[in-house]
Amino acid sequence: MESTAAEQLPEIIVLGPPAIFRSYDKKFSSRFRVLRPWESPLPLAQFLAAEAHNTQAALCSGESVPADLLRQLPALWLVVTPSAGVNHIDLLECRRRGIAVANAATTFSADVADLAVGLLLDVLRKISAGNRFVRNGLLSKKGTYPLGFKLGGKKVGIVGLGSIGLEVAKRLEAFGCTISYHSRNKKPSLTYVYHPDICKLALESDILILCCALTDQTHHMINREVLLALGKEGVIVNIARGPVIDEKALVYCLQQGEIAGAGLDVFEDEPRVPNELFELNNVVLTPHCAFFTEESLRDLYELICGNLEAFFSNKHLLSLVSEE
Amino acid sequence: MDAIGVLMVCPMNTYLEQELDKRFNLLRYWTQPRQHEFLTQHAESIRAVVGNASAGADAKLIESLPKLEIVSSFSVGMDKIDLNKCKERGIRVTNTPDVLTDDVADLAIGLMLAVLRRICACDKYVRSGGWKSGDFKLTTKFSGKTVGIIGLGRIGLAIAKRAEGFDCPISYYSRSEKPNTNYKYHKSVVELASNCDILVVACALTPETTHIVNREVINALGPKGVLINIGRGPHVDEAELVSALVEGRLGGAGLDVFEKEPEVPEQLFDLDNVVLLPHVGSATVETRKAMADLVVGNLEAHFANKPLLTPVV
């Protein structure tokens, strides 16, 4: 009886698996019949050929979903990604096949914005460094600690003013910062100052916060020129994607004191982080966890199920990624 | 002007020392091996004392300085100054309000984010190579959590304004309810602690507020609650706090101040839900300069018989 009930559940294939699936495996399995390629001894291509030729929906992870993988799922009509970013999915192939893509929409925006502000405060006020100082017993021995830098009144340049960028702006305004931004297009409804040129934004800003998607245009957008424009008292925070910054140039600028500090949640080749950064006290490093809270994961689980259930009932998807 | 003796009780800021050197005869108390003799020797010329959060002017010091006219504190907190003694002797007292409000409020939020999102623990995880073995565990969302503020003065209000940017509902405890706020008032600290996720101490230290965060309050805050202290160490019963954290009865803490600075309870060092800072609430280049200018400005005003800039007494 139990297996018949399970067979009647709509079938999905999970690729990865993503962290959300690992945390919510049982719950997903009570709502869907789940194909788990990682549990099979077969290589992925054989597993898909054997098991997934009728599968209409896939839940992927942050790993690549290229055209040739999509071609091995001939009945696929929906890819659900647990991320806001969709650059890891071959969108051209999806468009060609009419495969819909649903993402995490704004589920994480508050959490990611929170971490951006947390990283910024940590760099400016030396929170992680101060915490290490105290724990090394240095407060009793050395007493004084180097001064940090004030956040209020600073000019913040936000790169990418989507849902996350807007949440960052809202938070930093409450700290007395002035907000400018760089984006593909100007947003006429906003009063923030727009800079079509990223270098000019960096020149005019004390702080740069990267909140943009990773695309061909934004790849290595933050290069040596931009960092030098940001200047010796400038701070950069990256909660977008590692490759938006030319990481070698960033490391060099930090070592040379060409910028004052950096808060980084993402890196070009995760989980590898340039060792040179470990020697610096003015950088704060987190392991791509800006979205990774209990609350966001719970909300994400509901959104993913909502999208899948809408799909299987022929209703509108909750977070369809539209073409831009 | 340069005959006026100004006694600085402990090192606090080299820019301040330079500016005082230019205008007065600055005497650096901490450099003296025999402090009692030093005071006796200079008693007739010392007309001002400059103190800070660590050391100020207690009754004993005041009594040994018969020519003392003004105590100018490089801090907003007055807990290290015997204000009653000063009033009694007609000694003026100034502090450094407003210029440090933003920095202290910023640090309170920074500590909340550092604790809930485990930023310091994450940084340690990456630096130690832990990320290669797997992701860091799930942390707790900050946005939308209820922030309870003890003391809704300048700093408390600044913390509230910032937390509202994160959609945090705000509640508070104060000696009396404040009109003109939308924030929820609680009649007792225990009631406040029972009804918030993050409790932050932002009131002045007085005999009444010493140990205002005690065992009962800590238990009310609970195993998911977080305590942030950017006030003074003695606001919190530190022994109770340490045992609650070690036993898991309190969810976490961000502490910039301690009961017996510079001593910090070592039992806290291994806890990744605790962030410890070396009393840096106002410690930015910009703010310390503004505070120093205020100290100098107050002393100049006093000795020129002009109105004090930021008098307390």
C-alpha cells in the first residue's frame, strides 16, 4: 500500500544534491517521488538513461546544469534551482526546449543583505580581529587595540541593485550612509545616485558592496583599476559571486595596502581561498553562507515545494525566472 | 594658560595628549612610579582632571586636589567619577555625548550580526581550512528578530533606528515609558527579556543598574536568546552569564565590556556563540578625534569663563 502511494506522487529528479535537500530529504520524499542519482552505483548518464527518461521536473544544486545534461532528460519541462543566481544553468538550451526555470527569488535577500552589513561592520570595526585579540589573552597583556573606522556618513556604492542590493541599501541608510549604485540600467523610481561607469562609482565611494548576478559582463568587473579607484581607505564586500572580482588583483591590492579591507563570502574557486588572505587582519572571510540560515532554508523548502506542486497542477510557478 | 595643570589619569589617545600639551601643562599620572608623592607635589597647580571609561576621579583623588575645578571625561559614561563629591565641591564635570552615539550603536548591531550569523566563527573556519571538509552549519537569521533595549537614551534610540532597517520589532525597558515612540514598553527587565530574542544593554551604569542583567533575566532570555552588552561590565552579573553560556541556558552573547577589564572570563574562549571585544564601542579614528576635540573644547571654555560645551555637573 505504501509503495503504491509513493508511486502516485509526482516524480522529480534531484541533482547534486543541494544542501536544502540534505536537510529536508524526508519532507521532500513525503510529497514527491524522488530519483537520487548519487545513491546509485551507475554513472550519472546511465542512471538518467535508465530512470529519468519520463521525468518532467528537476531540483538542481549550485553545480553546472549544461546543455548536454539537459539533453539526457528528454521529458524535462522544469528546473528548480535553490539559488537566486541562475548562471550555472544553460538558459539558452532551456529557452530552446521550453524548459521553465524557477529560482529562490527573494527568499534569501534579507539574510544575504544581513551578512553583507555584518561583514562590512566586521571589517570597519575589526570585530573578528578584536575577538581573536581578546581570545589570545592580549587584552590583559597589551591593553590597547588599533582604532577602527566609522560607518556613519560613509558613501556606499552598491553594484547590482536587485532585490538583495535594495535590502542592503535600506539597512545602510539607517546607519547614516549615502547610497549610490551601478547597475545594467538606471532605476528611475529611485533617488539613489546612478553611475553607469563602475570606476566612477568606485572613485566616488568609500565602500563597494557587490550584489550583482554573475554574467559575461560582470565577470572580473572589479579589477585592479576599479580597486585603485576605490582607494587606500576603501572597503569592498562581496556577497555576489567570486568571479565578479579579479581575485589575484584583489589579493595584491590588499597586500600592498591599495585598499583598506575586504569582507568576502564568495571566491573564484570555492572552497579554495587564497592563503595570502589568512595573513591579513583587515579581511573577513566566510564560507559562502550568506543565505544559510535555518529560517531561509525553511522558507526555501516551502518555495521549492510550492513551485513543484504548482507545476504538477498546471498552475503558475511561484518564482519563474523570466527572460531578460 | 600653560601654567594650568591638567592631570590625565590613564593613557587614552595620543592626539588628545598632543592637543592638551599645546594648551596646558599636561601631567601623565600613569607614568609616575610614586603617584601619591606626585599628587602632593603638583596639588597646587592641578586644576583639571581628564579621565575615561577605565579611570576617572573618585572621592580620594578629588580630595587630594584642592585646586580642582573641572573633570573632563573622554567618555559618555560617568560611572568612574564621584559626581556627588564634585557637586559638593563645586567642581564642573563634562563628558562626550552624541559624538560617539553612532559608533556605539553600530557596534551593537555588528555584535548582533556577528553572534547570530557566527561571522567570527565562520572566519576562523575558513582560515583554519575547515571549509575544504564541508559547509559551515546553519546559522540564525537576524532580520525580523525582536530586539529588546535596556535604556532608551541616545544610544538606545540609535540602536532601535538601525534595527528597524532590518525589520526588527523593538521593545524596551526604561525607568519610565517614553512618549512619542512606537516601541513596546515593558515594566521590568525580566518581562522585556521574556519577550525578545536579542537583549541589549544601553543604559548608564549607576548603583541601581548594577547587575540589572542577573540570573532571572538571563533565564528569561533563554537558550535561544542573545545578550549584547555595549554598556558597562557591571551591568551584567558576569559569573551568572558565564555559567549560563557554558551550560547552554543562554543562546549567545556579544560583549564589548567586562566586570573587571582587562580581565575576560576564559571559560568563554571556546564558545563559538560568543563574541568578545576589547572595549571598542567608540574606538574609531573619526569618533576618538571628535571626543578629544570635545574634551579640549570643554577645558578651553572653562578656563576662558565661557559656557561649557557638554556639562554633566
